[in-house]
Amino acid sequence: MEHLAIIMDGNGRWAKARGLPRSEGHRAGGETVRRVLGFCKDAGIRYLTLYAFSVENWKRPKEEVEALMSLLVAYLAGEESMLHEHQVRLRVMGQKEDLPEKVQAAIAHVETATVHYERQLILCLSYGGRTEIVSAAKRLAQLAAAGELDPATIDEAAFKGQLYLPDVPDPDLIVRTSGEMRLSNFLLWQASYSEFYVTPVLWPDFNRADFDAALAAFGKRERRYGGL
């Protein structure tokens, strides 16, 4: 497997079950990210994409959003050394311009500091699959209007070239924690032929055994891509 993508779900429910504020669930989820990054290194997985904050998440209570943004800044500052230790490049995909300036600055710093590494940790922040597709369509339309692109030449490769990270291969496996059975607007273009694995485990509790179970299930799949 080259690319694993994860919909990290269940932080809030994890915290509620323990009588803690939701922010503590997100903090515990950050610890899980650290563990899973190590699991991926051991498994030889080159790309790990995490659905961290969707465009819809801006609708959450202001206090929770602010806590998430502060936690993100702290995480980026605190984990930069870990990324260097594991030789992992950080990349962020989504509408970065909508993030607070302090978050944008923290992202830019770590992305630049780790740009030379081959393994990649991709965080989806202020991300939505539909938004990504619409943005790509707009860019193609702008190129066509400027006479820089013949609309007749637009194919899947041309469209993919306008996505946020067109050089990243599509996910082989998408894992969703907490038992929910939906994509929630995650990687709608890229997930066309990804395998899907759902576990009832809440994200803060996701451990090595859960990771291994997901990879074992993937190993039993027969990927035909529409063929026989």
C-alpha cells in the first residue's frame, strides 16, 4: 500500500463519554496522529492523509473552532522535531486562506522546513471534496477563457492537474473511525477506486491492533478497477 487516508472521527464522543470538554477529545486525537504516523513508517506507507477540519466544521461553535485552531498551532510547533526525526514532509490541502493567520504561518513554516522529505503527512484543513472539484473546474474555465486551454482537450488527467495536490496518488485505502458509514465530503475525486474500511473504534482509541486490522482487511481485497 502506498497511500492511506483516514477520516478521524469520534473525538467529541470520546470526550463526552469521559465527562471531558470536546477540546480534550481533539487533544487526545492529536496523540493518535503521532502513533499512526509511526505505524505507517513501520508498514512502509509513503502517504498518510488525515481529514482534520472540513469546510463544514466552520459551522461548529466558535469556542470549539478556536480551541481546534490553537491546538493545531501547538501541534505543528510541537511535532516539527518528530517530522524531522521520521523524515516526513508536511503538506496541507484545502482552503488555507480561510484559516487564521497564525495557523497559516505555522503551516508555512513546517511545510518549508520539511519540503525535502519523501514520505508525506497530508492534513486536510478547511477541506471539502466538492469545493476542491469546483475550484478545479473554475481554474480550467479561467484557462479556457484566457485562450490558454482548448476545452476539447480537457480529460481526467487535465482535471486532476488542477486539484490541490495533483502529484499525490489516489488513496489505496480510506479508513473511517467511530462506525459512521459515509465519506463526509472527503476526497470525492480521489476516492473513486479506493477501498473503504470502517471501524467502531473512536479515533483517540485507535491503536496498533486497529491499524493492523485495517491493513489485513485491505490485503484480502481484490481490486479490479471496474474490470474482471
